[in-house]
Amino acid sequence: MPSETTRAAALRVRLDGSFVEHARFTGPPVDFSDWTPEELGAIWGALHRAARFGHDDPARRELAMALLAQASSVKLAPALAGDMFLDALDAARVHDWDYAIGCLDCLRGAPPEGSAQLALRILDEPKHWGEQPFAAWLLAQLAGGDAPAHFGQMMEERHARYPMPLTLQELTVLPQLAQASLLALAGSRYSGHWSRDSIGEADPAEVLADDAAYVAFARTILEQAARHIAAIHDGSVPYAADAAFATADSPVLARAARVVSYRDDAWFRPVITVLLPLACVAPGAAKSAPSQSLAMALGHAVETIPTPESLQALRTALAQVRHAGIRKKLERNLKPAERALAERPDIAWRIGMPGPMGKRRQAMLARRLEAGYASEVWFGLEQWRALRDDADIDTVARALVWRTGDGQAFMLDGEGAIDAWGQPADVPLQGEGEIGLWHPLHGSGEQRAAWQALVVQRRVRQPLRQVYREIYAPPGDGSAPFAGYQLSLPTLLGLARREGWRLDDDEGLSRGFGAWRVLLRLEGRVYPGAGGACTSNGLAPAQMLPLAPVAYSEACRAVDLLVSASALALVEEEQSVPREERLFYLANLAPGPMAGMRRTVLEQVFAEQIEDGRMALEARHLMVGRHAIHLTTGRVTLDGAEVATEVVAKGNKLGAVPWLPYDEALLEKIAATAGVLLALH
């Protein structure tokens, strides 16, 4: 092994359990930070043999597991060639396909002689090959001989009975694909029903989108499927519930849809407009559907990588679907899809904002604009004016603060524009230029306060939280923000799913913000459907520092929402901790930016009562006489003892607070409670 250095050879001796001079010998600590991929390749097989069960040396297993974790943490992958590859592949057990595919991914050059026998041993019996068909196909090619023919025969027996065997069609295109595409398919556990919930996995469709052979195949089967589903609806093909496509073929179509969505190919736009809605609803009045599995798989595909047309197809499907189960699944895809489309600003506004006029459409527009904050989306002046000509969009646009390319902030006022102090602003709204959404980080503290005062004075209810938006800066001491919180797992995971976070295996929750992906680290047993509680270990400073200021602030704001909601939920949901202890924990949390912004709002809307001495704002409480309302939890105490109050029902006008600058359940509860308490004093 020419690339095996002295330190790699010494470590290999320890991993192989060979003779050492003393029974307690452990050797120097191993630091992979300056190792080369070739050095790691020299010990890769030994590492995995030592890490698995089957030998009676716990210390050696513990060492190997720690070293594998270290290699992963420093993003070091082995380089395998010749005897190194054979040694690494020899460490695989029968049916250990994931590891074997990983070795193939690290192979440099052609497979050495002897690879075929090892691949054949790992493949195991043909009856198992359908469990991971892409991995089995790749290993069968490596094994050679009769293995490829046996694989083809096994898949033919499984799928040939279906009228449109798309799975078999996909297998015929595999020999034409690049090695990177084959490895992406074989190496993903979620290559079929891949979604944003797929734990710790990259979408193989991202790689396939650059493979001309697969793109051509994707077009063929998607257009074929659209014609077939249309024929069912026009009566040319007899209808049978859930029989339009084989269940095994739905992942193939969903993968093809994701491939062309990454590319945003124009031909796909009319295809998805037909395929998704018609797959969800039966001809006539039946509550069944031509293919439940395809409807749900396409819903995940739209959520993962939406285009304007596929998002519109999802909305159309929701308007037409009669099957309750399909409706429930697709409803979960809609908001994440809207958020993901906003992260593609180059195509997000291609067809404007489709849908009937009204408040619902305005809310959708506001969500899309807000989701583009982290990317700091810009509109060309001509595009911005075209959008504003839409009555609903104009209504939203007039309630928001905008900024020009040279940083000038303004609000629309009649035919002109005004600045934060209500004075006419000379803003060029004709000709060339760019318009973007203003963020509080774009202005000074004085300007932010002026915009807040103007919005309060004019009673402008903004469609998204903008001038009162919380802002966050990296901690000066380099610590991880949002560490040390106790969180209720059911509430945390439910909210995280709705907000577009993804559960990353053994690490925590991750989510994209513009071009960046951030990670909220969690300690405890966290998995889909988990109960109990966990501890937040915060956002890793090293991951957060490269973020642009607005993206960093938006990421922290999203984490603050998760932490605030799931920590608050401990009061009612987590019974493993005494109630008094939970309340003490919540009441003593350091007030964060969200509580601080509530304090700012309450200070402005209750300015008259505070000035008269009927109210007082403290660091954590709004005081009304001897009553204290906690700004983080809404809990009411009288001289320190908890009391119950009857809060005015949502929607009723309060005499003291007829209007709030933005909508938030806890803020409304605090304001309503303050109104009730004022009437008692």
C-alpha cells in the first residue's frame, strides 16, 4: 500500500488487534485534521471491521467508532484504489449495501481484479435485490457474470405484470447514466419518496438534473403519464380506483418531476398542470382517486422544489380533491412549497399571484414576500410596477416599507412616496432600477423607531411583521445562541415541520435560509413522533458566522419561534417535571427579542395609560396596579401569586386597545388581559 504512512500503519495495527507491548497500551490520540484521503483509505477497512460487533474487544470497537465520528466531523472521506479498495470492500458483511456503495463512491480509477467476487458475496440472495434496486444493480454490474441477468429477471418478474411498468423503463436507462448519477441513486435511502423530511440526505434528483440521459427519460415518462391520466378522465381508458399506476411507479414519476423542477424546463409546466390535479380526483363524483400514491408523491415533489406552475397545480388539486386522506397530505405540502418557491426568486414571480381576488390571496402574497427576506429578493422596477398593478398586490404593497437599490426606504402614499417621518420622498418609480423589501436591519435605530411610530399613527396593519420585526446579531462572546432551553418534543417537531425545518440524523433540525443552511442542535432522543422533552444546544457559531446579516437574523428569529413555542408548551404538555418547577423555569428565561418587541408594542399602544401611571412596563412584566402580566408566557400574578382572569374573546374590540400593529396570539392575549385588568382598577 504505497499511500500508507507510518502513522496509518501504526493505527492499523491497533485496529486489527495485533500485538502491542503492554496490555494497557492505547497510543497517542489520533487527530484526523491533517490526514490525507489516501491515509484514511489505508485504514478504512480496518476501521469498519473494528467498529462492528463480532469480536470480543470493546476497547477496539470504541476506538473505531470514535474515529469514524471524527472523520465525519472533519468531512474527511477516504480515497480507495487497488488493494485499499479490496480491503475496504472485504470489510463489508453480506447485504451491507450502503457501506459497499460508499466504497464505490470513494473508488479512484477502475475496480481492481478481485472486486467481482467480493461484490457477489455482498449482494446476497436475489430475493433481496428489490429492496434497494439501484444499489443492487450497481453491485451486480461490479460482480459481472450472471449477476446482471439475474437482476433483470428478478425485476421483470416483479413489475412486468403492470400495464405501464415505469420502474422497468427506468432500469433500461441506467447503463446510459454517468457514474455520479448511479451513485446518487444507489446511495440514497430516499431516492423514491424523497422529501424535505428525508433525514440527512441530499436529493439524488439534484445530480440527475445534470444528466442528459435521465432528463430525456424524465420527459418521456411524465408526458406519457399525463396522457394516460387524461385518457382516464375523458373515458378512453376505464377508471378503477388507485389503479392508474403501480404503487412502485409513483416514486419514479415523483423523482422525474423533481429532476425537471430543478431545471425549470418549460415543457414541464403544462404537464404538471394536468398530472397532479387529475391524479387526485376520480372522474365523476366518486371520492376515490386514480392514484393516491402518485398524488402524495407529487405533493412531496412540489414541496421539495416548486415552480410557479407546480405550486398552482397543487392549489388546483386542493380545490378539486374529494378524498379526505389525499387532501390532508397535500395541505401539509402547501405552505412549505410556498416558502420554498420564495427561495427561487429568479422564477418565483413568473406568473404573478394566481388565484381569486381577496384576503386569502393577499395573505399568500405576504407569505411569499416574507419567505424571500433571507435571500433579499430584488424586483426590477418594471416587474415591480407590473405586480403592483394587481389590486390585491397593490393593497399589500401600500402597507409595506420598500427600499431602492441605493438604500432609500419609502412607503407608497397616494401617487407618491413618503419616508419614515411622513415626509414626501423623491423616489424614482419609473425607468430602470430595483426595488426590494425593507428589513429593520437596513435602517438605523432612529429610522426603525420612526417607521414604527408612523405605522401606529396611521393605523396601518401590515400584512407581515416588518417594522416591528425582531432583529438578531451574533453574540459577542462567540457562544452558541439559543442553548440551554428545555423543549417539548411533540410541539417542537410539529411546529418545525410546518415551518420547513428538517430533522437531520443525530444532529438536530436544519433549514435553509437563502443560500445558507443552519442547524439547531438538540440533545436527547429526537425522531419523528418522539415524545417527552429535549435540550437545545443552540446554533453552532461556526455555521452561523458566514451568514449575511439579514439571513442570520431571519435564522435566529425562526429558531426563537421554535424555542419560545415549545418551551411555553412545557407548562401544559410535559408532565414529567413538577408544574411549579416548569413555571419557575419559564418565568426566569432571559427575555429575548420577541419578548422585547412585545414590550415595544405595548409601550406604544399603552403610552397614555403608562404616562398616567395606570400601567408600568418592567423587564419581564406589564404591571397593571398590583397585577403583573409576564411578557414571555402571558401568566398573570397578583402580588406574586398566580391568578385566573377572563380574557376578552378574540375579535372583540377593547376599550383600551382598539388596534394592534401586528397579529400574534400571545401579544393579543397580553393586550386583552391588560384591558380586563384596567377595567378592575
